[in-house]
Amino acid sequence: MDIRIFKNEAEIGKAAGQLFCDAVKENPSCVLGLATGATPVPTYNYITKAYADGKVSFKNVSTFNLDEYCDLPKTHKNSYYTFMHEQLFNSLDIKEENVHFLDGNAEDTEEECARYDAEINNAGGIDVQLLGIGNNAHIGFNEPADEFTVGSFKVKLTDSTINANKIYFDEGAMPHYALTMGIEQIMRAKKIVLIATGEKKAEAIKNMVEGEVTPQVPASILQNHKDVVIFLDEAAASLLNK
Ligand code: GLP
């Protein structure tokens, strides 16, 4: 694993943002896998500024987001669809038809997951996948489990994840289910960039990097990926063996 430690989240945003801009400049029709949460915000700020400064264009780029809540209207203020448009897509020249999400309101979730997986395959797979990490080392919404998951599926969120994310919702309004890409599917991305900041993530990072590869620590699977880069601030890296 290529682990790089930065002073603060702004520096990570710069490094990760630049990596994505370089990938787009190198291949203007590349396919990006994107993540939500507070951690990628500085990365998205860097990318929108680079676009505004005329340094990069997203007009032929396609994106696939990792996950989406179930039973939340698509344009709800807390949907990942809304988050991504506000944080990134509305400020870029990306085409709306090239922006892809799982539909958390689909009646037949199995069919919806199969549709999404097929769409990723038809696009030629993901070139660069951005990941955050949950306090329990989940990636996307792949919670600790008995087996590594394969393709997209419907997941019941754990108490740890609900507690970490409920602050964004009105009292009691956070959904308890989501649709997410599966682990094997995430691992098929040609390159993976995981970013983590803050002390809250230090234990998950230690287990991911130094622990055994186990579905109880979903992110530990990244030890088996041949092109993964991990950007951490000092707090998130603080439990790693030096
Ligand atoms: C959610 C998302 C993950 C994200 C995680 C951490 O669970 N589904 O993709 O990595 O939150 O979020 P944050 O960056 O806000 O800590």
C-alpha cells in the first residue's frame, strides 16, 4: 500500500484533487468512482477550482457513485445525489447523463443493483475510485460482515454508521438501509485512492493497513489491490507502526 501522510485535510484535498485532475487530463473520457461524506469535500473543492481556472474539463468523463440511501427522495437535501451535485457536479461541465447513481427508491432493488453493475461494466469499469472509510472500516456502505460482498446490494446499516451519519438528518429521519457497490466490484477499479482524516478514523486505518484481511474489516481487502494509494492526515495515521 502506498501510504502518504499530510499535515491537514486541505493538503489531502490538494493531493487527491490533483490526482483526479491528472487522471482526467490523461484520459478525458475516463470513468471515475466517487464517494460521499465530509472527507472528500476538500478534494471536490480542489477539483471545482481547477475546472473554474480552466485547467481541466469533465465534458467526457463518466462517474459512478458508491452508494445511496434507500427510501429518501432523490432530491432530498441529505441524498447522496444532492450532495454530489452541490459539492461537485453543478460546478463542472460534466454531462448529467454521464453521472450515475444507484436508485435507493427502486421497487425491485435486486434488479436495480444488477442494472447498476451492468452499467459500470458497459462503461468499461472504473478507472479511478475514490474512497472514504467509516469508523468501523466500512467502504461504500459495506459494513463488517462474514463474507466479502461481490456486486451492488441492499445493506442494513450498522449502529456505528447510523450514529456517525445521523447528525446530518432531522431527529430519527436517517434511513437504516442503503444500496451500495460491493467489495469485489470496488476492487475491480484500476486505481483506488482512499482518504481519511481525524483521530476517529485512526483505529480503522490501523486495522486496514496492519491487521489481517477479513470481511470484519471491510477496507482490509485493499491490501490485495495492486494500485492503491492512501492519503492520511497525521491524526488518522497516528496509530500506525512507524
Ligand atoms: C458514509 C459513506 C462512506 C464514507 C463514510 C465516512 O458511510 N457511505 O462512503 O466513506 O460515510 O464519511 P465521512 O467522510 O463523513 O467520515
